[in-house]
Amino acid sequence: MIALYDHLDKFLDDENKRRQSDIPLRHLVSELMDNLGYRDDNDVHEALTRAFEVCCTLQISIPAHFKKIYRFNDDRMKVDWQVSDLACYLLLINGNSCNPNIARAQLKAIVFSRER
């Protein structure tokens, strides 16, 4: 019974940290991946894992940039993520570059960052 409350406490702490940061979570991972032509959920999972690793390495708050949500699609509940602009960029650069849409987007991101 105590473990249940430990998970709830952690969830509430993470949610409070995200709210205090005031970072807008304006993107949905499912929409981003659809727009980039992802067909394989494993590719999405790999991109998320790598993005989380970057955040851990650089001590960037994951709850401030990623929020796990649940959505209904065709009468089935699916996991999705609301993400910040930074998280969106991390997902893009950590995506599967064998996908031509991802490769083009990665190249554009590099060119755009150099132009600034």
C-alpha cells in the first residue's frame, strides 16, 4: 500500500516541478511522428529514450519538458506525450535518420542553428 503512495507522491512532485517551470508543452509526439512519417513505434520509443538520456546527462528536468498523457483513438487508449519546443528538437535530432523525412529535418535543424 505504501508503494502506491510513493508513486503518487512522485507524480505530484513531477507535476509541481513542471508547473513551476512555466514551459509550454505545445506539441504532441504522436502528431510530430505522423508528420515525419514514422510508422514504427519502436523508432518513437528509441527517440524518446535518447532524448531522456540527453536530459539526464545535461541535468535538464524531464517533467518540465515531457508529460505522459493518455488519449483515446479508435476506442483504444494509447500513450502519448505533450512536449516542449526543446523536447521536440531533441526528439528530432535523436530520430531514426534512415527515415528520409527525419534525415531532411535533421539537416534543416543543423542549417538553421548555424544561421542564427
